[in-house]
Amino acid sequence: MAFPHLRQDFAASVVVFLVALPLCVGVAVASGVPAELGLVTGIVGGLVTGSMRGSSLQVSGPAAGLTVLVFEAVREYGLPVLGVVVLATGLLQLLMGALKLGRWFRAISVSVVEGMLAGIGLVLIAGQLYSMAGLKAPASGLDKITGLPGALADAVRSTEALASLGLGAGTVVVLVLWPRLPRRVRAVPAALGAVALATLAVSVFGLPVARVEVHGLLESVQPPPLDTFGELGHVGVLGTILAFTLIASAESLFSAAAVDRLHDGPRTRYDQELMAQGAGNTVCGILGALPMTAVIVRSSANVRAGARTKASRVLHGVWLLLFAALLPAALGVIPLPALAGVLVHAGWRLIPLREIASLWREHRGEALVLVVTAVSIVAVSMFEGVLIGMALAVGKTAWEASQVRLDVIDKGAGPVQVYLSGNATFLRLPKILDSLEALPQDRPVELDLSGLHHLDHACRTALETWSERHSAAGVEPVKITPGR
């Protein structure tokens, strides 16, 4: 039999389609691009990435984790340049996969990745709260958060804004309560059910809220013009490409590791999965669509629905294509505050509150890296925030790795014996020199370095300089036993 698991995969594909549909549309609207482009990215994620090797049950598409970065890129450079950025991201991912660099993304500090997602979640929530009230959000993440009290005061004075805010808040409440509803009701994906109820409420009560603008699938697909490729010479565009590549790749491969823990099937081949993501983003860039990543919400829904092979994710792309081709007008009835509510809920789920509490109890340094990364993303920008988090994580690791022990044995007569063990790096140099300079100046010293695993150039030079100074005091030259 050619497709022994077709029944399970078919059923799972329908579930994933219903989960993906409102998220594809919501991410596109929040990113400041036509809603249809979110569907295009979901279709490519199913048909292109879904058909390739890598992670058999992981589902790809537009993700809330890239919403903030995409919005900033579109605002700064325009929609045509977004296609160039996504295309370059895909080509970089293909290159990294071909060079077998996929596994190295697993070496990125988990605290940096969780801090990145937390920062994205905070900015996403703040921005979508404005959308829930039908207001225009400020440009920067910090302004979004600090401007919320004033925006709420403006919303209270407007009937239309209150209606819009109430609908969005109701959507969030439905999403929070959905897991507690009867099992038959929970068969419908939460986001789809919440958006459907909000749409029904708008229709029944005639609420004055904004709805999704429908442009048509073919009209929305605009490959980047040739002249936009000249933007690749701008430092800001190159930085955006690097940010897209880092975040999309890390999120996809971390998601793959999480999905592997949910099933007993074939394990993820990370380099091939990175190439699959790259192929998908390359096609999305050519079509001028949103970037894609693997999405844990859709992937876990795929596994829980009983999917057995990659056929389920390919079929979910087929259903998205049929919907976009045959029922595009259906998007026009969806209220924007409901989609904003879906993304506020998604943003909240990006903030790892339990992990922060656990890290604070057990590894406060890691908790600090997470919080600093998140705050930096909110206060500065996505790219700089991630770089700050990575630099802090590397610095923390270097500090912890440079553990050195200095033991002094002074028998009252004869030379003072000093033993250094561990890793002597410039980070611990002040401590080492303070201890050596505190030794008696009128006594010979024997410095044993045989216990050192690592002695960097800065420490070696400082020890040689100290030994010359000590020997110049008129005592016997410092006797140094070299390390291994």
C-alpha cells in the first residue's frame, strides 16, 4: 500500500488547516501586509517545506515570533524589499544546511532564545492592544508599552474604540477558557472557534469594528522588482537579513527538538530541516510573501491529531490553497480586533514565565540573560537585543569557564610555594595578581603552573611581568614550573 497511514494523515491535515488558517491571516495583518500573503506563506510551508526531508511531523508557516521584525522591515524599507530580505534569508539557510551548520544552532543559549521570544511577545502584545482598540500603534517597542495608558484613555472616550476593544478582549477570554470546555467543543481549534464567535457577534450585534481587507490572492503576490535588489547594499537591510536568518533558523530547530519529544517516529535531521526551511523561504521571497518558520502550535496539533507522515503537512497546504483560491471573500468578514486578540494570546504564550521562575531558583545567571535579552529587544530593537543577549551569554559562559584556584604554602622558611590550577584567563587576572602581589617581597617564590588546563596570553604575560618584578627585589629569581 503506497500510503498506509493516509486516513490518519488526512484527518490530521484538516485539524492543522483549521489551526493554521486564523494564525496565517492574523500574523499577516499584524505584520502590516495583505492577509493573503500569510496564506501564501502557509501554502508554501505545506507544499514546499512539507514535502522535503528533515522533520517529518513539523509544520511550517508564518509565525508570531517574526511579526515584530517583519512589521519593522516593511515600515522601514517597504513591502517590495521584504521579498528580497526573505529570499536572501532562504538562500542563507540553504547554504548553512549544505555546509552542515544546522546542528550548531542547537548550541545557541536556550536563555537567549527564550529571552528573544519573551521580548517579541511583549512587543507583540503591546502592539496588538492598540489594534484591539482600533488605534495606530507607535513605532518602537518602548513607545508601544509606555503609550498604553494614554491609548486606553482615548479608547474609553470613543464608542467605536470601546466596541473594538471589548470584542478583542472577549476573543482573548474565549481562548483562555477554551481548554476547559467540553471535549466535543474542543475538537474545534481554539483560535478558529474564537474568531468564528467574534465574527458571529459582529454580525448579530452590528458592531462598528474594522474587518480584514481583501485584495485577492493573485493581486497580493508581487515578486520583488529587480531594482529592489540594490537595497542589499544597505547595512540596515543586511542586518535585517541576519536577524531573520538567526531567528527563523533557531526557532525552527528548537521547535524540531520539541516536536521530537512528542512522538516516537523518525528523529529530525537538522541540516536537512534547515535546507527545507531555506527552500520554503526562498520561494516565499520570490513570491513577495512573509518569512516562514516551523511553528510549535501547528506542529503539536499535527502530532496530537494522529499524523504519522509528512503527508499531513503537505495536505494542510493543499487545503490552504483551495481556501485562498475558492473562498478569498470569506476573509472580508473577519473582524480585525478578533485577530488582534488571537495574537495577544499568542504573544502571552511566547513569554516563558515558568522557565523564568525556575531559572531564578536554580541558575540566576541564565535568568539574567533571558531578562536582559527581552528588555533589550523592547528598549532597542530585535537585532540589537538578540546580539546583546548572545554577548551576555558568551560573557557569562567565559566567566564561569575561567575558574582558577590559587593555593599558597608558606612554611615560614624557605621559598613560598604557589600552586595555580584550573583555567587562568584575563577574566580572573585581577584576582591572581592581587594574591601574588600580596606575597612577601623578601622571600623566594616557586610558582607551579602544572595544574592549569588553560593559560591565555594575557595571563602568561602578566605572570612573567610579575616574576621579573619580584626577582628584581634582590631575592632569588622566581622558579616557575610550566603547565602541561
